[in-house]
Amino acid sequence: MHLLEVEALSKSYRQIGGESTLAIGEISFQVEKGEFVSLVGPSGCGKTTLLMCIAGLIPASSGMVKVNGAGISGPPKNLVLVFQEYNRSLFAWRSVLGNVLFGLEVRGKLSREAEDRARHLIGLVGLEGFERHYPWELSGGMQQRVAIARALAYGPEVLLMDEPFGSVDALTRLELEDTLLKLWQELKTTILFVTHDIEEAIYLSDRICLLSRRPSRVVRGIEIRLERPRNQLTTRADRRFVELRNDIYRQISDQAVK
Ligand SMILES: Nc1ncnc2c1ncn2[C@@H]1O[C@H](COP(=O)(O)OP(=O)(O)OP(=O)(O)O)[C@@H](O)[C@H]1O
Ligand SMILES: [Mg+2]
């Protein structure tokens, strides 16, 4: 049984006036327990829509999403979504610790252990010493670290991430990629990650699902067999990394002119 299964999912949005936009043509793929899978596709192809359907936040028009073999009909407890806009997703009136504890509070788990776990997660994302700071006192990259720690506090089986590093500078982005890989390896979470950035997808993933333009479908699944732990310098300089990047880039630009 697959941990996550997307089966012939399609989604159209009805516009004012009755016309509808077909965002997702028909998408099927599976994610296994412990895998790191990235969805890469052109802007506007329906990546956010797909994650929202998987998170049970909007209904699919047809097809279904299964978690541990069971079809979902609303937000499943064991899935958590991290958005790109960290500044809109954190609670401005809560400290770093308060934000991370929120995930445990809603599960009714406020205890000494909950606070220890929150502090442990804050340490894992590299924010030890900032527990009492408020979001507006932190840089963008630090805020996104808080959002990741808060998402992990729910103890999700699957972490869904929608271009989580799209709004930070290039160096911070590389640091956040390494932090995420460390967390993934330590907590053994399954991650479904959306990005525009082909190199980021190769660097992070076990497998990439390449999506077509809207209405999107899966063009190709690509296994990334680069050794772990990965390294920003050596992995990115590896001949296989460069070949994969060129190959994926070629496939995306071929589609763009069709
Ligand atoms: N709430 C909505 N109502 C109507 N149409 C929508 C809605 N949300 C998205 N769309 C349309 O669905 C299509 C896919 O949008 P979506 O945001 O899922 O794409 P995306 O791949 O995440 O884009 P980006 O790469 O820019 O983040 C677009 O044509 C968009 O205009
Ligand atoms: Mg999007």
C-alpha cells in the first residue's frame, strides 16, 4: 500500500459568468513512506491547486486522494501544508515557541513533553535562543524555519510544501534546503515538495514528477539516484546532477514552444 496516492485527479475552477478553467487535466502518482518527492512544473500549471486538493482544503472535480489506502473527504490529520508566504502564515502575536506550540495545542497535547518537543524542533531548525522572539523580529529565512518547525510539531506523516523557499535570498535558500534534508532524515517524515527550481528539486529529492503546462498532467517521473548525504558543492558539481538538470530543462522548454 502507498502512503499517498493521487488517482486520476482533475480540478476545474468555475469562473464568474459560468465558464470554467481546467487547472489540472488528470494527474496520478504515488508517494511511498519516507520518500522525498518534488513536483516541478511551469508557473500556473496547477501545483498549488494540486497540493490544496491533497491537503483536503479544496475538493477535486474528479479522481481521488488516498492516504494509507483510504480516500480523503476533508483535511486528513496526518498531512500538513507549508506555504510560500511565511509572513502570512505565522501568528504575529505569538512568540517562536508560541507558534510552534500551536500545533501541539490544537491536538490537545499541552504538557511539559509538548514544550520539550517544541524546543527540540526549534533547535533542529537552528533557532535555539530565539524561542521568545516574535516573527517580526526575525529575517524571512528564520520565519520560514519557524513555519517548518510548527508544521512538524503536528507530527505529520506527510509534509506538503508549496515553494517554501521561493521568497528568500539565494544563500538562505541553500541553507534552508540543507536544514530540511537534515529534518527529513532525522524525523523520517515523508515530503511532497513543490518548486519551480529544477536544481532545488534534484538536490533535495528521491524522485521528481515533472508536470506539463495547464491543464497539467505528469509528463515524466525521474528517479534521482545521487548519494546522500548531499552537499551543496559536490552534489551540484556532480556530472550526473548537471546531466539531469539539462535533461529536465530541455524537456520543459520543449513543452513551452509546442
Ligand atoms: N481560486 C481560484 N479560482 C479560479 N481559478 C483559479 C483559482 N486558483 C487558481 N486558479 C487558476 O488555476 C490555474 C492553476 O493555478 P495554481 O495557482 O494552482 O498554479 P501554480 O502551478 O501553483 O502556479 P505558480 O507556479 O505561479 O505558483 C491558474 O490558471 C489559475 O488562474
Ligand atoms: Mg503555486
